[in-house]
Amino acid sequence: MAAPVWLLTDAAMDRHVTHGHAERPERRLAAAAGIRDASGGDLAEPAVVPAGDGVIGRIHDAAHVARVVQADAAGGSWFDPDTYLVAGSLQAARLAAGATVQAARAAVTGEAEIAFAAVRPPGHHASARRASGFCLFNNVAVAAADLRAAGLAQRVAIIDWDVHHGDGTQAIFDEDPDLCYASTHQWLLYPGTGDRHDRGVGAAEGTKHNVPLLPGKGDAAFVAAWRDELLPAIEAFAPQAVLVSAGYDGHRDDPLAHLEVTEEGFEEVARLLGATAARLGVPGIALALEGGYDLDALRRSTAATVRGLRHGRRSANEVAR
């Protein structure tokens, strides 16, 4: 199903819901609406295939997967004060991981220029052995492992512009020299990780890049961090695939954080990323939804991201010609 933009989402993800929680089904609907707004007639919406234990098990150990399966069978549980599971959450989490795997494969093979997995629950706080911070399985990490297992890419870049540091993602790949992780996030905000000096471990030192932003910082600081530091580091790393943990809780309207980024800021960073990927010869970019809790801001921001990525790729390709 070739099209410039793929949207991967499934209403069964909405079975993951508990009363009064910020991570709610309306988020998926808002994010998907924004992707449709910006894609026009260039959109495909393939059916999502849930990830099985073999795919998830490339990242998460068997004991963690078993805890999630058991909690789902029992009707629900809380893994920490923020992270819930109800009957139906397991299927939602399998769909979220599966959609991100499909997005990554579509992007790296060139089936899609942009493949956006509008998923929930999110993933970047989940580590190999535990659920955390609203996240059950780490969707982008599972997708990166799948690309490697399929022989589609070994060197992978994960870009994370969520307002919270992706502690689970960095922990999973902290000793992996073929995984470049780059993040902006509010400092100090949950989970309290992502210091500038957290650069990777052992042979992977220098492949992890964190730019903490102080509360109140907006588009200027956000764009500068990516333009001047993080995207040049990604380009120097020369990945074969680019995955994005696309969180929008850094938006000035978001109720859970204190940055002042606007949809224009997200669009500009996406434009810069699109141009970087085009120069690298990466066929497409895959994104998975992370945070973002103001519905109107979320819809505007996913639309802005799609517009920015497409503009950046077109501009870079025109310059190359």
C-alpha cells in the first residue's frame, strides 16, 4: 500500500482506559485527526497487526511480558502511581508496538515517506524489565529491534522530542554503539534523567545526546537545540533508519509540563529533520506518538509535524537536484 503518508492506528487501543487519567482514548483520535488534516489525499491507513511475544521479547524480558499478561487476565493492575492496566490493555499495547513496527518497516523500505503510528499506550518510559510512566512496552525500541532482526537496518537513530526524557529507551540502548538517541526534555521533570553528561556507556559513549530545557523555554530554545546540536549529531552518526518518539507535551497549552513550544516550533524541527533525513538518503521517517495531553494542541502539532517533514524532504531533494 504505497502512499507518501501512512497512518497506523486502531480503535481497539481505546480499550486501554481508566477514569480520570490523562492518558486517554481521545488523545489517539486527536493525533490521528491532525495527521489526516495534513495529508490530504496522500494518505494510506493500513490495518495494524499486533506484535506477538517474539517481537516484543527482543526488547522486554519474559518476566515483564508475563506480568503484563497476568495483570490483563486478572482484569487490571497498577504498575506504579501513573501506570495502569485494565482488561484490554494488553491488546492495546500489542497493537501500539505492532503499529510502530509497521511504521518503521514502511519508512525504511520507502513504502512511505512518513509513517506515523498514532498509538497508545505510549512507550518511551518502559524499560526492558518494567512498565513505567504510562508506558507498558517500549514501542520505538521494539521497532528498532525488529528492523535489525529483519536485516533492514543496523544503525538506527531515535529522536525524542517529548517533554519527558525517554529513560526507558536510553537505558535499553545505553551500551549499544549502533543506536543513536537524541532528546530534548524539560529539566528537572519526571523521570529526572537525561543530563547532558549522559552520553552512553562503554563503546556506545558519545552516541546518546541530551539537551535539557528549563521551564518556560519555547520555540527558540527548542529549535536551536535540534538545529545546532542534536540533528548535526544524528547526521554525523549516519543512521540507516530514523524513528521518532513524537511527544507533544512540550506544547505551551499542555497541562502536564512547563515548556512554551508551539506547533510552529514542532513544524520547524520536523522540517529540519526531514531535510537531514533526505541528505542522509533515508527513504522515510517513522514516528510513534508519545505524550501530549491538550487535545487541540495535539491535533495541531501532529499536523504541523507532517507538514514540516514533507517540506523539509522536498526542499532538500530540490537542492540536491
